[in-house]
Amino acid sequence: METRDIVILLIALLVVVVLAVVVKPAITGENPDLSLPFLPGSPSGHDSSPSITQDFTPAATPKKTDVQTPEPIHTWNGSPVELGYVRDATPVLPQIPGDSGDSPQAYPAGAPETPPVPGILTASFSASPTEGSLPLPVTFTDTSTGVPERWKWSFGDGTTSTDENPLHTYTTEGRFSVSLTVENEYGANTRINQGLVTVTPAGKKDVALHAPRGASIAPGGFVEFTVTKPASRIKIAGVVEELPVGGRIRLVVNDPGKGKIAMRKDSIQDYSFEEVILYIDGEYRQRGEVREINVQGYEGLISSLELRIAGGEGEIDLLENGSPVAISWKNAPLSLISLRPDSSGIMILDCYWPDVTSFQGAVTSYHAQEPESPGG
């Protein structure tokens, strides 16, 4: 065979190989087999050729780490204590001691704000009313900031209280300065209001009344006086209590307020009610029904007793200093304020019966309750 024939044969063989190795896989989609098993020194099989695999899948974008930036929810009175932070618009509380911490503590839905925490104190308070006639009950309200834990009030008349919002009744005339000291773990602070409360003498009108209606003493009303003669006593809740000379006595009437009072010439013969509270020199002594009392002598009497006469049919006869008084609304309820003995030293009250009431004595004022208009 000539050289030219050998070359032609080799070229033809090469074409066959190219068709088998390159063109066919391109048509069928198979991977080309680049091994040449027919070449000398080449092992048979596909495993001998290096297999190179290129993964063209784009790498996942790294996730941005969420950073919790504490955003204080609320601090109270400048307290340095941070109460929590906001995450995804949800308030999150700090870790509670002893809690496992598996789940964050969140405020209840609709909570208006975080609870106040103690801080630096600034004492302040309000009072109502701050002016009136004797006796004058005044309600004091603590408005301090910093969350007080303890209170000490001084009312300017020698009396004190440790209540948060006390009710104090002034029983002497004058102007009174009031102070409040508040305390907590951060310290204490005091506020003094000079001349805050002014108490004026009680007005006095001698009156006589007869009403064909029931009446009662408003709960909490009292008489207070100083005993001047020995052998004074009261039987309350079945127990006889001696009333010492010089002792300051307070008799408070509670519900239902139905009963009788008789005072003549600086002595007390009757103070009969179902529920009376007895105080001696500011100290509680007893409470219960009173059917017997004998005070041989007294002085310095003050009264906050209010007689409330029910509305209804029947005309009320009311005299002031012996002259008839025209009542604007004849069937309306009527109130007599601060019942006490008149200029002659007499006070007689009978409001025990359900359909009749009588009174002779003095009052600071009286007024009828205006009836409501129809539909209003």
C-alpha cells in the first residue's frame, strides 16, 4: 500500500472518530467521551479520564443579621431604669428574675403605658375645699411624682396622718399650713403649703321645723365637745364608757341615721341611734347602738350633723328666729346643715319615725333640692 493510501485511510478513520466522539453527543445531548481506548497505553473505560464538574448555581446572598437597637418604651419621673425595647412594633419587657427566658415578655394588648417605677421624689398635693365654716372636712390628695411608698401629713392643727389620701376635719378656726413628706428607696421630699386651709366661724340660725315626712342624719356626721363635769357616761353596744373630765368626745352617726337627740343648758340627755362610733381624745373606743347617755356638762361643741328630710307630699313648717320661711319647692327634699343648740342652749331632734320629723335648734344653713325638670 502506498503512502498516499495510508494517509487517506488515517484521515477517514479520524473523521469517523470525530463523528462518534463529538458530533453524536452534540445531537443526542450526551456528554462526549474524550477517552481514546484505541490509543496505545490508554486504559479502557471512562473512569480513567478526569471528571470535572462545574456548578454554576449562584451563591446564596448572605442574610443580614437583625440588630436589636434598644428603644426605651418609657421612663417614669426621670428614672434611669430602662423598662424595655420595641421589636417589630411590639414592646418587650426585660428579663424577669427567675424566668426561663424562652419567650419574651410582652405588655398586654391595649396597655396604655408601662407601670410606674420608683424614682427621685417630688412631693406635691391638692386639697378640697380649702375654705369653709367650722367644722370643715377637707380631702387631701397626693399628686407626688417618683412613686412614693410612705406618706406623712401634717395638717397644721396638731394632727397628722400616714394615709396616702386622707380626709381631715378641722374643728378650730384659723388659717392652717399643710405639709406632706413622701419617701421611697431613693430618698424623701417635703412640700409645705403655707396658709392653705382657712376655717371660719360657723354661721348660726335659730330654727324650728316640723315636717310630715321621714328624715335621717347623713352618714359620717358628728358632734364633738369637751366634758366639763364628772359622772358623765355613755352606754354603747351594751358597754358603759366613762367620759372623763377634760376629755374631747366625738360621736359619729352612721347608717341608718334614724334617732333622737336632746341637749339642754350645756348637758346632753339623749343621743339615740342604731350605729354610733365613739372617740375619746382622738382614739377609737367603741361602736354600736346607743340608747343611754348622760353628759353632765360640756363646752366647745361643734357639729357636722346634716338632717336630710325626704321629699314628698305634706307641707314643711320652718321658722327662722320665730318667722315663717317660704320654701321654694314645697315637695322637694330639704337639708339642714350643722345641727347644734340654739341661742338658748336647746337642741331637740326627733327623726326616728318614718312619717314625721321635728327639730328645734340652730343650723349653719338650710336648702331645698331643686326638682329635676321633666325629661332631664
